[in-house]
Amino acid sequence: MSTETLMPYDEALERFEPVLGLETHVELGTASKMFCGCPTGFGAAANTQVCPVCLALPGSLPVANEMAIESTIRIGLALNCSIASWCRFARKNYFYPDMPKNYQISQYDEPLCVDGYLDIEIEGKTVRIGIERVHLEEDTGKSTHVGGATGRIQGADYSIVDYNRAGIPLVEIVTRPVEGTDRLAPEIAKAYATELREVMRSLGVSDVRMEEGSMRCDVNVSLMPRGTTEWGTRTETKNVNSLRSIERSVRHEIERQAAILADGGRIIQETRHFHEDTGTTTAGRSKEEAQDYRYFPEPDLVPIAPDPAWVAKLKAELPELPGARRSRLQREWGVSDLDMAAMHNADAVDLVEATVAAGAPPADARKWWMGELARRANESGTALAALPITPDQIARVCAMVAGGALNDKLARQVLEGVLEGEGSPDEVVSARGLQIVNDQGELSAIIEQVLADNSDAADKVRGGKIAAVGALVGGVMKASRGKADAGRARELILQKLGVSE
Ligand SMILES: [Zn+2]
């Protein structure tokens, strides 16, 4: 792997402006493949989910999957696209060993959905990403290259091909060029993919598991020198398969291209591969000479002409989409744009919603998930949702605090106990003896002792230096091992010393 010169990110952004483009492939979760009846489950033994159609045996004919067309139209509608009243599939001709027909049935100049947008939120602002097209095609099989060090075909002893994936319906979503992202280009690319994944989930059209390849992004990046308007040459980093890798690959391409351009070099139009381990990209296939795919309308399939009434029905039946849902929850919870964005970025919206549904006030639910629990998730390097604590349990802790049985400090210890597997909040409270000291007699006795032990501070308070009461309250909290209600202790101390505020 060559060691390339990089320009520090901030300097690169001072000198150049990035332009992004994202092409996302989403495998639809239909029960059967795009043009045959084969099942689509992930992880089956190689070449067990195949038939003459998806193996392209002579004489076999494709039949389009209606559910796949419906799902694509719903995706288009959710992305604010116009739906074509008439369009066709096209053959994209090229040779690849994992593509049995030697052409892919795709769509070319007549995509099913065009001209939409997806709004994303970043740093409290809405950014509108234009969607150029959404089209339907079939996936290829999967090649595995055995014996080499890199898993690539170069240096491999032999290759094996699994056609189970060949013919699974694939939707490709192509953005318009995204300009004006400035220093936020990596974050915007990631936020777009995140939002798109949530839209797919809410529509129920795909499991969008990036680690299994059911959603993957090709990330286009080019740079233009500040003060110019002509786009630079772009590179296309292929099949980036995690949200974090999307962000990192954009950042790396900006730093790499800036160094080349600043040195008087030129960017080669090519595909690139992203490497998770190093966070870098390396060159793939050159695209300097446009490949001629000799597209032509697929003669074995009838055109798609969706009935406008059907499209209108699908539109009316769309579920509440993630952006609209967040706006509604933000209104219901009365939180700011920034707080809502923070919850979204932390993947906490569902958790807070479930905690509120379990009876907690929104402000309390948010406080625990975004505070103590986010901190612990961060420390242990796990996702918030993966913490071993449930929204119901958080709601129970909130109820105990509201009822005066716990203060915040004790509540934190209860959460700690639950996270460490000591049982439910109630079990942790009794096992660790965390009930707040509410008993008037017990609290009073502690205060008497603290006043006796700190007569200097007590005299100062009697003499009018109310600020000195803090030391006494601190003494009470210490003597009660944190189990006293600090506000109540303060009231009682002032009362006993005959001082009013
Ligand atoms: Zn088949």
C-alpha cells in the first residue's frame, strides 16, 4: 500500500471546497428474488437459492416482482420523488464472473422515481439533499477469492462464486451533487446515510444491515479551489459499509486530493477502496475512459406503468417518516433543536420515547439517557441501546426520585447497580440500602451530631453568615453517606439554628 501525502483537514478546507455525491444500494427485503421465485434469506449454503432464471440458463425468462416495484415506489414517495407513469428496465452489458447473464437488468434513462429530496439535520440546521433518481435493479452474486493475503483477486489461488445473491432486488438511490457542505462534508455524508437508513427502516422495505451488505454506499468526492466554480475530477469510493466509514472515507479523500492538487498534480477519475483498519483509500478501477455498457431496453420484460390511483394509495398509506416523527416528539417534549439533534445523534430518541411511554417525564427521561447513561455507554464503548438497562427501569428510577425515595446521587448508584447486573431498581435499592433518609428523627439526630462537631460553622450561621450552612449540609450528606435529602437537611439546620433566610 503506498503511503500518500495528506493535507491537514483544516488547511484542505481553507483552500478547497468539497462536492459530494452518494449512490446507495439497498437490498429489498422481499421474500423472493427480483425476476424469479427463489428465496432471498441471508446466510444459506452457497448456491442453494438458485434456479434457471437467476443462473441465466438458456431459454429462461424473467418476471418482475410486484412487491419490489411497490417497495421502490414507496421509497421514491418517502424521498419526495415523482413516480414515472411509464418506464422500462434496461440491460446493462458487462462481463463479471458473479453475474451469470453477463448483463444486469437495471434501469437506465427511464428510472421509476426522479427528482426528490431528503432533509437531514446537522448542528441544529436543516440541509436538503437533492435526490436525482431512485431505480430498481438486480444484485449480482458474490465472489470469494481464496489464498491471497488481501481477499482481492490479485494473488489469489482460486475464486469461488455463490449465486444466492444474484437476482435479489436492489434499489439504487442517487443524490444530486451536494455543494456548500464546507467543513461538514464528512458529517453530512454520514448524516444522509443515517437518515436514509431510518427511512428504509420506517418503510419496512429492507433490514438495511450495512455489515451484511444489505445497504452500501458509493461515495463520490471532488474538490474545487476556493473562489472557483468549476467542479474538480471526482473519485468514487465503492461499497463503504458502515456509517462511520462513510464519514472517514470522505475526510480521507478530501485530505488526499487536496495534497495532490496543492502539489500541482491532477486527480485521476477512478473507483477507490476504503480500508477500515487504516482509514485510507486505495486506487481501484480507472474510470478515465467511460465504459460503454451498451444499454438497451430489456426485451424480455413488459414496461412498468403504475396506475396513478395505486401510487396515490401508496402515498396515503406511508408511515410517519423519521424526520416528521422527530419534529412531533420535539414538540411533545418541548426540547430545543440542538437537544433533539443531540438525542438523534446519540441514537437516544427511541429510548427516550419508550421511557416516556413507561411513565417518566420527558425531561427526566432525556436527562438520564443523555447524561449518566450516555457517559457510561461512551466509557465502555457500547451503543446506548446495548446497555443492560431498559426504558421501564429508567422510568421506575425517575418515579422513585419524583416520590422522594431517591435523590439524584442515589439514583446514579441504583443505575450503576442495574448496569452491573444486580437486578431491578427496587432490588438494587434494598440490596445496597439506598433509601433516602426521610425519617425525621433519624435526620434530626444526624444534624444534631454535625452541629455539635462543627460548632464554628454553626456559630457563623447563627451570626448571619448563611453561606456557611453549605459546610454543615455537606457534613450531613457525608454522615448519612449521601442518603439525606440535601434540601430538607438545609431547612432543618437553619430551623435548629434559629435563622431564617
Ligand atoms: Zn432464481
